Amino acid sequence: MFNTLFSTNARKNLKAFTRRTVSLLEICTNERLINHGNALHCQLIKMGLSSHKYIAVKLLIMYLDSRKSNEINQMLKEFDGFNLVVHNCLITGNLQWGDAAIACQLFDEMPERNEVSWTSLISGLLKQGKVDEAMHYFERNPFSDVFSWTAAISGLVHNRLSFRGMVMFKEMLRVSVLPNDVTFTSVMKGCVELGDFGLGMSVLGLIVKLGFDGNVCVLNSLVTFFLRLGRIEFARKTFDMMEVKDVVSWTTMLDMYVEMGEMGEARRVFDEMPERNEVAWSAMIARLSQSGDWGEAARLFEEMVRCGFKPNISCYSSVISALASLKALQGGRSLHGLMLKSGVDMNVFVGCSLIDLYCKCGSSDDGRLVFDALPHKNVVCWNSMVFGYSSNGMISEAMEVFNRMPQRNNVSWNSLIAGHSGVEDFDEAFEVFHRMILCGEQPSKFSFSSILRACASLASLERGKYAHAKALKLGFQCDIFVDTALLDMYAKSGEITSSVRIFNRMKNKNDVVWTAMIQGLAENGFAEESLLRFEEMGTTSSVAPNELIFLSVLFACSHSGLVEKGLAYFDSMEKVYGIRPNQRHYTCVVDMLSRAGRLREAEEFIASMPCEPEANAWSALLSGCRTYGDEELGSRASVKLAELAEAKPGAYVLLSNSYASGGRWVDAMKTRDVMSRKGIKKSGGCSWMELRNRVHLFYSQDETHDQWREMQWILQLLNTERESYF
């Protein structure tokens, strides 16, 4: 590094040598290359040049910047008597370290001061938030120049005291001190904080008058001012009129379009940028990830790396989130490897994102490796691991992590409740909910939403009412999340009156609320009321129908025999609302036609479907044929269902059920034999009952209940008593 610098030829020209040495010391300071700086200092001592006034000052600045106390004291000995430059450096260094008292003491003891002394002290104190002390020195400042005024105005704006900053700006103009570009930039920031468009426009007039309307920094601050105050057209015009645009100009406009969600315009600006920095790349990638364009976010990240840019932590996090949403496990592993290779600091922020990625991809073991490797874990990391295990059905592992947590919050408990509910272990979900309350953790709206969904899944009305009472006690009676979960729970428990009452008192109804109500009415046999609610939604709210709502509407029409109305609703999906029907919608129509005995029409409808019919469609037609005695069509439907079963084994279950319900026991047994050979298992039938605040689940061919033997003994006893009556 120093061979050329210390060559004989270089030392002959002391001026050039000094210039190059100063330049190298500045590089060491800016790049934090303190070891290289030390080596350079040693060479300078050997050459007897470490006390050269310019070199000594740069060495002092380097050591001040890295807080090397011993070296600083050594450097101070290089200066004879009082040195103004050295003292200014010491004041600046102490202010950067946060030692304002020492800086003020050094300043007060100085036998002489210049403009730099005063401005450095005022600016440094304001950066530390010591406004009163800074203003005290400002009032004593004999050098009333633009730099000291600008330092004071910038500092006040930085401390969110923009009104005082604007008062000082007016005073500056009154005493005939003209602003510079830095002054105007700070003043425009103040106008943004105050939201004062009129003041900003007045300052703009002064900017033009003083000839700063061509200064790129000032124009950048104007663009930001217009954007933050919602004057988009003004911002665009200012940007377009700029003859010179730096990377800040382009990034500011990019940020604007990104924040507005205008990704087309944002991409246009990004593509037109002559020079891109990490901020521009990160902003674009982050917004693409947030807006759901995960594939493009990942592709742009690859391009960023190829172009030689080093992603920051925020950028990595955005890409990890995109890959998690795509469930791209291999891409996630490659990115993780790149981060390790690049020496990225694996902090909790990135660690949590990686845990989430691996768990969403079903690789909880990889997530655990990341979790265990984190040197410092906060509650978010622990929650990520608990939630990751829970969402993958690994409840024992989730419990192990949960029990080791040094501290828990609401999210910790909610993750565990959701995990138990996800594997249908509803008793344990309620147990965790009770423990949560006993431990003094107040349930949140998400806690109630999760536990009420568990109640709805079991149709456990008593427990649902208990959760409802707790929610009322804690003041959640008007929360849309809790109300929606309550509405759904009561509907699934058969308490449709309570469900309707909750719906009617809700002031804000979103698409989820309307869907739950329409679906609840339809599934409880109130088909006409369900359709009336659908019509009411169209006339009294701004909520547009979605796929789930139309499923409920078609279900209601099917079970109430309103075929023509159902067909009209089906036709309106794409023609009126722009919703393309999926397989489930087509199956609903087949079921509707089959229930009404319009079997040939149902068969023709299946043949005209733009997508492959699902097994349920043929099963619905087969059921209709059996009801109305159409053996010929029923035979064709059976063949189609059998063909479908070859490609989709799950259809064998439907075929077997259809044969059994039609009394075709031989065919049913043959189908079961095929299922057995192929290893296809039918989900066991399940019954449950609620007794003493516990839900008892009973599956066919299942002996896992803890009181199974006692129940078998009682059943045998009852059978014996029953037989004695005959």
C-alpha cells in the first residue's frame, strides 16, 4: 500500500507527498481502516513527518473518529502551544462522541475562536438535542454569517422545532444575511413538518429570486415538499424541469410512486434512472414484495446482485418475505447461503424472516437451525419459532419452545392456540386459552378470533358463549374481528338468531362479515333469507360479491330449488362482476340442476365446462340419477367417476359412497378393495359431545380415548340389558 508513497522520488517532492498522505489518511478515516491508518502513522514517525501540521491534524481527526484515546493524547503532544484547528477538531470529536460538557469546556477555555469554532459547537449541540445550550452560544456568536444561521435553522428543524426554525429564518432575512442552498433545503424540510404550503410557496419565490432554482439539492427538497403535501402534479413538473438530476432526485420520485402504489410509473422511473443506488433498488424490491408481485421482486434482486450492488438488511428481508410467500424453499436456501457468504450480520430482524421462510415452506428443521444459531433472541424470534412449528402441526415442538421462552407476549399464546386448533386439538386450545388468562395475559382480538373459530369448528355453543362473555367483559363487543368470529361461531352452532343479531348491530361490515352471514343463513336452511341478505349487500353497501359469497348464494339456490335464480346468479358472476367461476361454482350448478331433476341439462352443463369437472360434480349427478331413477345416465356418471378416480384417487371415496347409498353393495365392496390395494384411506367418521367443559371426540375404528375401556364395558352392559327385553 505504501511502497509508492514512500519511494525516494516521492519524498523529494514534499508538497506532493503531503497531499497524497493527507488523501490516504482521509480514506482511512472515512472507510474506518484504522489498522491501515496506524501502519501509515508508524511510517510517518520513522520519516519524522508525523508532526507536519497538515498530516498531524488528519491523524488527530482519524483517531478522534475511532475514539482512540491513547493515540489522541500522543498526537496532541505533536502540537506546540495553542492550535485553533486542533481545538476545533477536539470540540467536533467530543460532540460526535456525545460528550457535550467536555466540548463546551474546551470551547470556553479557548483563548481565541473562529467561525468554525462557533458553528461546530452550535451544530453539534443541536444534533444532540441540546437546543437551549445551542441557542445560548448562538446569541453570543460574534460571527453572524450564513453558516452559523444555517446551522441553527437546520438544528431546530432536525429537533422538530420547525416553527422556531422558520422564525429564525425570517430573522436571518431581516438582518440581511442571504440564505445558501443548505439553508433553503432545511427551510423546505421545516415547511413539510409544519404542512404549510403557503409558506413553502413564499420560500419558492425567494429561491427563484436568488437564483437557486437550478440547484439540484434545493430542487430535490422542493420535490419532497410537494410530495409530502400531496401536490403530486407540482412534484412531477419540478422533477421534469430539472436540467440536472442526481440519484436523490430519481429516488425521491421513485419513492413517491412506490408509496402511491403506482407500480407501473415507479417501474418506468426505475428503468429510466441513469444511475441507481442501493436505496432505489431496495425501494423497488420492497414495494414489489409488499404488493404481492413476489416473483418480480426475486428477479429484480438477482439483477441487483449481478450489477454489483450490496443489498442492505432491509432489502434482504423484503426478498426473504417474497420467497416465503412463493414457498420457494430452494431459492430461500440459496439466498441464505449468499447472506452467509457475504458476511451479512445475522441479526434478529433477518433471523426472524428466515425462520418464517423455512417454516412457510414446511421445513421447520431448517428454521430451527437458524433459530439456534442466533446469538441474541428477542420475543419476536421465539414467537416466530413457536408459530412456525404450530403452523406445520408440530405441536410438541412448539410447546417445547414455548415452555423455554424467557418472556411471552400475546402473540406467543395466540400462536399456540392457533396451532392446537389447526390439528383439531380443540381441548388443548381451550386449555392454553385458560392458562393465558390465569397467567395475567389479557387476550387480544386475535386470541378471541382464534378460540371462537375453534368453537365454530366443534359447534361448541357453551364454550363459544363463555368466550363471548369474556370478550364483552374486556370491551371487544364492537371489534370487527371478534364480531365476525362470533357471528360465524353462532351460525355454525345452529344459533342463527344470535348470529343475525350480531350482524345487525355491526356498523362496519366488510366482505368477510357479509360472506359469514350469507353462508351461515344458507347452511342453516334459511335459503331465502340468505338471498335477501345478498340483495341487501348490493343495495346498501359498497362491498362487491366475491367467490365465497357466490358459493353460498348458489348453495342456497340449490337447497331451496330456486334453479332459475341460481343460474341467473351464476351468469352474472363473470358478466356483471368480472369473477371467473371455479370448479366449485360449476359443481354447485350441477348439484342444483341434479336436485331439481334436470339431469340431462346437468350432464350437458358438465360437458360445456371450460375446466375439468371435479369428482364432486359427477357425484352430485350420480346422486340425482339415483333419486330420480335414471339408471342409464347414472351408469355413465359412475363410469366417469371411476375414470376420474384413476387420475385422482380421492374420487374412489366418492364412488364407494355413491354405490353404498344406492344399495349397490357388491360394487361398493369392489371399490373398497381397489382403495385398499392403492393405499387410499377414507377419513373416519367423527362424532363428538361436550361434557363438563370438555369436548370428547370419537372416530370410527379409534381406541385412543382415555376412557375407551370403561365406555366399551358400559356399552356391553347396555347391550346385554337391551337383549334381555327380547
